[in-house]
Amino acid sequence: MAASNYHIPVMLEPCIEGLAINPNGVYVDLTFGGGGHSKEILKNLEGGHLYGFDQDSDAEANIPNDGRFTFIQANFRDFKKYLRLYGVSQVDGILADLGISSHQIDEPTRGFSTRFDGDLDMRMSDAMNVSAKDILNTYEESQLHKVLGIYGEVKNAKSLAQAITSQRAAKPFSTTTEFKEFLKGYAPRGKDFKYYAQVFQALRIEVNDEMKALEEMLLQTVEVLKPEGRLVIMSYHSLEDRLVKNFINKGKFQGEVEKDFYGNLLRPLEPVSRKAITAGAEEIEKNNRARSAKLRIAKKK
């Protein structure tokens, strides 16, 4: 599948500008996907090198035939370890687009979308042991309540968790269509599609351990970036963006930023953009998935 059909890169120009590319530098694209961002980075490289990561084997179809590019099929939570295998300890810039790719959403068999009938899977990699179906059919009510409430910000998470455990006793959940049909009875009137999206998001985050993986990845960026190296991260929901924002602004995920004796902020990264960058109306019109994207840029001190 052509990369253009696989995934349209969001905020391509601001991402590339944010990296402030050194033509001879070493860069990392932690979410290779359709290769849109990677191919643009390569256009700006001369003697440099780019390492692209993706845990989804489908992304391999988009690898560019370019000696300056190395593809690594792995979860970005392990990127420091894999770079070391290639003899790389520090890099000039790191990019991560945390959005699920258009290809994954549009592939019915993956079970990510509410628009298609498919198996309730939602695994971004075959290496994942637990699917969405497993969560719905085996998690205790209290676990489901937590997943739906925290990761989906579902308002009636408690009653929905109770209903899921009752329903599965009679008939286990199997497909996206039957699960969506079940959800109809619990969605707020007129907001059913938003509700489905919240529930599916919660399951996807739990299946792929996304929040923990993001924390682990962010902590490694500080170790891997060279001084003045750039970190460019694009997120699509408030849970991710909060983590990224806190880490850039405070050097940690929770609590207040620490200061030295003179009142200087003790943080390893410096925000380049004071606020998150968002897509313009023209881009959103062409690519609806850009509407919720928030781009944050930082540099290593």
C-alpha cells in the first residue's frame, strides 16, 4: 500500500521545522508508520542518518530505498536499547507522532475502528498478548471501570463496566459491530459516535499499554538527545498531551517543577514553543485527523 494512502502525515512542515535538522546529524522517527515524516526528514539530510521505529509489521511496506535510513521493528519504549545495538548513543533529534495511523483505523481486521465490522483485536503488534476481546471478556468489573474511566474518560464508566460483565456471562464479546450495538444502550443521546470513540480509545490504550510506553520513551529521550538536540512530539488526546507537556515543562510527569537555590528551573528540556502548536483550518479540511493534534517542541539543555 502506498504511503500516501497508508497515512497522511499531520503538521508535516511544523514537525520538520521543529527538528531544526542538521544535514549531517542523526535523527530518530519513533513512529514510522506510512513514512511521511521520515521521507521529509531524509530530504533534509546529506551525510546524516535516520532510524525509523514501528512495532507494526505492516509499516515495513513503506520503507524507503535509501542507504541513510534504517528501519527497526520495535516498540518505541525500547528505542534506546535498539539504537545502542547500532552503535548510536546520542542523536540530534527525535520525532514521535502518537496518533494511530490511518491504515490501522481503515483496516477492518485490526478492530480499531467503529466504522467497520471486525474482530475486537486492537493490537498494534502481534507481540501483544492481550486483545480488546480478552479485556472485555476477562477483566474484573473494577478493572474495566478504571480502564474506561481513566483512558476513555467515559462518564458512566461504572455502570458500563457492570453491564459488560453481565452481558459477557450470557454471550462473550467477539466483534466490533456487536460491541457497538451493545454500547448503543449506554451512549448519551445524540453523542453516540463520540461515546463509541471514547470506549474504543480506552480499550486500545489498555491493549497496547500506551501510557506506560509513552512515559518510558520520554524518559529515554533525555538520555539519548545531544545538548541542543530537538524533541518533537505530536499527541491526539488530553492524556498523552498532559504527559508530554508535564515532562517538557517540569522534567517529570506529576508534581511541581523543582528549582535550584537561585530559583532557576531544574529541568532537562527547554520548551521551544510556549504553547502547543495546532493544525490550521486548511489542513484540518484536507485531513480531519489533524483536528485534535497538539504538537510540542523542546530542546535538550
